[in-house]
Amino acid sequence: MQKLRYLSTFGLIVLVALFLTVSDVKAEVGVTDTSILVGCSNSFSGPLVYPGTQLVNNGLKGYFGYINAQGGVNGRKILTQFYDDGYKPQNAVANSKRLVEQDKVFAILASQGTGPVMATVKYLTQNKVPLLFPFQGVPLSGQKTIFTSFTPYPNQSELVVTWLVKVKGFKRIGILYQDDKYGYTFRDPGQKMLQKFGLKWVAAESYKRGAKDLSAQVAKLRKANLDAVLLVATPPPGATFLKEAHKQGWKNTRIISSGPLTDEKYINLTGGVGEGVWGLSLWPDPVHSQDPAVVEYREIMQKYGKDRDKTPNRYSLYGYFYAKLFVEGLKRAGKNVTRESFIAALEGIKDWESGMIPPVSFSGTNHLTQNSGFMVEVQQGVFRPISGWLTLKEGTLVPLK
Amino acid sequence: MQLSGKWKILSWTGALVVLLIMPLFLGKYSVFLLSLLAIYALVSLGLNLLMGYTGQIAAGHAGFLAIGAYVTAIFTANFEWLPCPVTLLLAGTISGIIGFLLGIPILRLKGFYIAMATLAFGVVVSEIILQWSSLTGGDDGFSVPAARIGGFVFDSDFKLFYLIIPVTIIMTLLAKNLVNGYIGRAFIALRESEIAAQTIGVDLAKYKTIAFAISAFYTGVAGGLFAYLITYLSPDAFTIELSIDFIAMIVIGGMGSILGSIIGAVILTGMQQMLAGLLDLQVLIFGLSLIIFMIFMPKGIVGMLSDLRERFS
């Protein structure tokens, strides 16, 4: 037995060593004459599995499949490598190190989730690996190698509040928010905006993560006699709130869903009581929009999408859009692409028309892709636009397009 | 068959040398992964002392890991001059004290009720981290400064390897001594039969709380190393799932075995890393392989090995 033990310990160590000695050598990080490798750590299990699989399998892989079928970019096929982190920051760190040091990716593209993304920022920045368009809404600016994606949460909150006050003339506005950082990034900027108009949250109620019962909050908000209430929640409690409001017969207040709630899945969860809800949409309707660019998205997803579930949705649209923007940067960087020349090429993008969101411009100091949205209303289970594209410039609403 | 003393020393030294020179031949990611394996092995070891040796089901060790990690992060950020072994010792001690305190009310509980209580403990810890944001950074997370001893800064995975591996080896040897000594025998007696243990003079309350404290100490130190290696902490890292993973490690490796703890940690973490590239399929494969382990090796790998030996000798 003793001998067996020592042998197995020794064998184990040797085995691990063999496991790990996988080395490959490339001339340029992630780039060869015929290929370029990008990847990310994302959620293929855990709470964000649906956004993760749709974003990667359909969005990124779908669009890159389409581009590769046409011969790639500058003669290079786009190769991808993904790892699952299950929304755990430590796994995201391990995966990112693996992508950078073992797989030698050119850039990290569209990783997901505030915690996992934040955990990798320091490491990626120190190693000068581009972190492109992570799917999360907390502002991240000031780094040359980081480009961010959608309208940050504080900006969304300011935009919605300004629209309600200036366009709709609402005065009595309340908020229900999740009692954590996510909730505060809506509550606090919204409050500052209201103060500019001489107003404040007339009622502010919160709930703990994972709460199942929101009846007390609904009753209190209802009593406050509001014009509108901002709903800052994740989909399950968001749906609970709508059902509870419906049950209590609360009709005279407009409910405005925020952030990731403007999503078809969430409206389905409410079982039909979501009618009349407003929200800020960052995307054209992936299912119903007849804009040529969205029609093309649906066709490409059907043909090249890699997931079992190819129903159009905002997450695969996200992946598709940012894959397209990545390809645009790659084209502009030319044949002799390096990380530096690629970043310079992205920074050179001015008024790029995607046909999906307002024109995109970057600069040496601005690495934010989108800072806009439009208001929608749920009619027969579908988000219908009730405003054009809007953005905030120095506190005033500016229509776009 | 007993190895002679000379061979024993030789084979151990050989293994040690291989382990210590390994980073010279490996990629950076592999060095990082080895360090992560060592940290999880340490947790698994701590958990095995409590679950495998003493028979107390603990389903909240992610909580102790979190305590160790945050204590280390907070001390390192605020008292830069503290040498990191002192910080790690502090992390282990604070975690150990909390483990001891948790052990006291749990004395009244038995079997699965202990699992429930420890499970709740894990959830409470991550909720406290979330709410006490002035100290922990809450949801914003906590960026951990590099470990240092005097002027020497452990600022790369390569350097951290030589902090993490020695700590792991020392603590493994300590655990080995512990279980072979009086305390270890008391633990095992407790696990086999509380009544019998009492009749031969083992103080139940004392040894149960000691087991909790030691287990929490090990996990706390592992948490400190975890903080240094991962460099960013947030409550999302310390979930129930992680606690369950730790239990899976000792079940796969072998309950009540030091070697089993290490094997289990290596296999589970290695498997997760290898499967991470299979994306949505990995959950299925991971689950299936756990079932297979349970069916064919109910006593873990070490248990199976000793069964095999008995059959053939």
C-alpha cells in the first residue's frame, strides 16, 4: 500500500505536468497569414447561460461563419476560442489567462457579466490585450486597450428620467430597484437628474436579490400616487412586480422597465400582464423589425448560427453587431494588423453606419460604442417604438438619425 | 509491502524537486493553474478534516474561503508593510475563530441539520460581504494588492507559485501529523460512533469545535492565497456551487484521506478546466462523470486503490 501511495503521488505529478505542457509558437500574437484568433470567457452555465450561449454561438460564431464563408478578412479566417466561466470571477480569470497565454488570442471579444469582466480588466490591461465590447453596463473608461459597448446604466437612467420629465411632463416619478450596485447605478444618477428639474424620487422602494414577493413594495408605490415608476430589476422579480401590480389593480401609473428588462423573454414571463409597459430599447426589435440590416441579421443567423435555438433575440443581435464592428476594425487595420494598429483603426471609425443603431464614432479618448436608445411600449406582447433614437448631450435630449 | 526509509525519502524528494522546477518548463497559464490546484487542494484538505475525519457535513466552505480572501485583501491594502505570511496567518486565524464560533451552536445539531446550518452560513457570509460595502467594496469588487515580504513583491504567477506551493506542502505535512496523532484519532472515533468515543473519554464538544476551527483555518489560509492569485474579489466568486464543488473534491478523492483530498482537488479542478472549452456540453459531461465516480468508486479514488490492493494481495 505504501509503495502504491508514493507511486501514485509521483505518477499524479508527472501526469499533471504532461497535461500542462501544451505549447504552441506563433510569430505574431493570434495572427498568422491565414487566420486571426479571438475569444472570450463567457457564461455557458449558471445564471446568464441564455445570454451567453446566444451571444457566442449565434451572434459571434454566426457572423464570423458568414465572413469566413466569403474568404475572411484580408485573406485571414477568423478563428474563435471560448471557455465557460459560469459567471464566476475566478473562472473568468483562469479562462482569460488561458486564452492569452496558452491559446494566444489577438483580443478578448464580448466577454459577459460585470463581476467576471471586472476581474479580468487589470490582468488584460497590464498585458496590453485588447478587451473589446464586454457585455456589461458599468462604465469602464480611460484605458487605451478597452472598448465598451452599450449605453452605460447611469446614462440610461438619466435618459429615461429626462424624457419622462421633458417630453411627457411627468412630475411624480418613483423607482423600484434591486438593493445592490446594479440598482444604485440607476437610482443615484436618476435622482441627480431629477434634482436638476427641481424634482426627486417621490417614492423609492427596494428589494433584495432573489426576492419572490413584492406585494408590500407594490402597495407602497401605489399609495404614492405616481405618474410613472421606474422598474430596475432582473427579469424574474421584474415579472413578479408586473403580476403583483396587475393583481392589486394598479392602473393609473405608467411602469417603465429599465436596462436588460427591455427584452422579449421578460415580457413572456409576465404572462400577458406586461401590456402598456414602457422601456428604453437599445436595439431595433430583433424579431419584427423590417430594417434591412435586421432582416440580414435574421437571414445570417438562420444560415450560420451555431446554437440549437436560433430564435432571434437581443443577445445574438448583440454578438452579431459587435462581431460586425470587430470585422470593420480589422478591415481598416489592413493586412499587417497588430494590436496597436487595430486599436488605431477602431479609433479612426467615424459615423459608421450599421443600419441597427445610430452611427458609431470612436476617438482617441472616446471608446464607447453606443450612448443612445429609444422609448418603446409593449403592445400585444411586442415592443413598439414610441420615440425616435435619443441621446443626452450636456443634459438635454437630442434626437438622432 | 513496506518501502524502506531510504526509498521513501528518495521518492518524496524526487516528487518535490519535480514540483518545484516544473514552472521553469511550463507556460504561464499552467503555472497559474498549478497554483490554483494547490489552493483548492488546501481547501479540500481542510474540509476533509471536518467531513472525512470527523464526520460533520459542511456545505458552506466557500464562506470560510471568502473570509480568508477578504481578510487578506483588506489587510494587504491597508497595512502594506505586513509580510504576507503574517497576513495569511491572520486570515487563517480569523477564519478559524469564526469556524470555532460556528461550531458551538452546531454542537446541538446532527447529520443533515449540520449541512443546513453550514449552507446557511455560506450564504450569510456572501450577503455580509455584499452589504458591508464600505469595507469590502460590495458589488464593485475588491482589487487585491500584490503579496510582499519586505521589499520582495510577488507580482507574477511565477513568483506566487513559490509562495503557494510551500505553504501547501507545509500545511499538508501538518495535517498528516495531526491525523496521525491524538487529535486525529479522536476525530475518527467521533465519526465512527459518538457514544463510543465519549465512553473512551473523548470530549465531544471540544473535538467537534476544534475540527471546525482547524478546517476553517485551512480554508481561510487557502482564501488568502486565492486572493493573491486571482487579484480581484467579488461576492459572485463564493457561491453555494463552490461549496458543493469542494464536497465533490473530497468525495471523488476519498473521505478521510490526506492524499485523497489532493487527488480530488486536482481531478475536479483539472476536469473543470478541460471541460470549460466544451461550453454548454460541459455541465452534462461533468454531471455524468460525477455519477460514474459515485457508482464505480463510492469510497473515492483512494478507497478504490486500497480495495484493489486488498483484492490482489
